[in-house]
Amino acid sequence: MQAMDIEKVNSMDFGEFVDVFGNVIERCPLIAAAVWSQSPFSNLEDLEKHFFAFIDALPQSGQEGILRCHPDLAGRELQQGTLTAESQREQRGAGLTSLNADERLRLAELNAQYRARFGFPFVLAARLSDRAAVPRELARRLHCPPAQELRTALGEVKKIGHLRLADLLGAEQT
Ligand code: 2AL
């Protein structure tokens, strides 16, 4: 998709907005649906602020629900080709589509341990990581206290959303 400016965003009707921004938060189009009603937006930062405020205002069950909408890194959906386009691109960018069998197995084991401990999948902004760092970070976060880990994981959701929004708006990626 071509980059767009904020006037274009502000002119979108509900359906168009949800089509374009529905996957800023992975598989959570409801968040884009809610953000639309806050328009007009003054700029990308303002738009982003509304996505993040919605996440922050959710009860813990809703925040965990957002995490559960994320596919595992290098998991079954990647093998089966059923990832969203954004997730596919992020996982490929981190080198997770070209792991060898040992690396895939190690990640699958760590992902399973993480899910068993916290009750939601491990989430990390893959575009800011790489195939060596992902298992290292997973092994580290596996030992964090649950309340801290929920905060960390939601921070990663926001990093992913920031990069996806920046792509759509054609902004510098900071
Ligand atoms: C993902 C994903 O789909 N894209 C990304 O950056 N991270 N998933 C995950 N479990 O962290």
C-alpha cells in the first residue's frame, strides 16, 4: 500500500479505516474500530496514542486477550503459511523463516514453556530482533515475574503497532 497523509486518514469512513488499520494490533480489528470514533487525528503520533490508550484502558483479561491473538514466533502458523501478511513479513525479516530444525525445535520448546508459565504466548517485536536474539530473549523473559512480564509483552505489542503504523503512514521508523 502507498503511504498516506493524515488528511487522507481523517477522510476515511469506518469501513475503510478498519480495512487499513485493522491489523495494527495483530488480529484485533476491534481496536481500530474503537479508534476510528476518536478522529480527526492531528498526526501519526496522535493516531498511535489512541491505539495505545485503548490497550492501556483494558482490564487485564483484555490485555491478555490481545497477547493471545498473536501467533507464535516460528510456530505452526508460520509452517502452515497462515500468518497475517504483516506477521509473515516481520518473522521473515528476523530470519525466523529460515531456521534449521534444531533452532525451530528449541524455539517451540521455549514458546511452550513460556505459555505454560504465563498463560499467553511470548510476544516480541521481531523486526527489532533477529534469529539469535529471539531464543535468548525468550529464555530470559521466562524467568520474569508475571506482572512485569505482562507489561513487557504489551510494550512489545506497542512496538509492533508503532512500526506497522509507520509503514502505513510512510513515516520515519523511530
Ligand atoms: C509477532 C508477530 O506476529 N510479529 C512480531 O513482530 N511478533 N509474534 C509474536 N508472538 O511475537
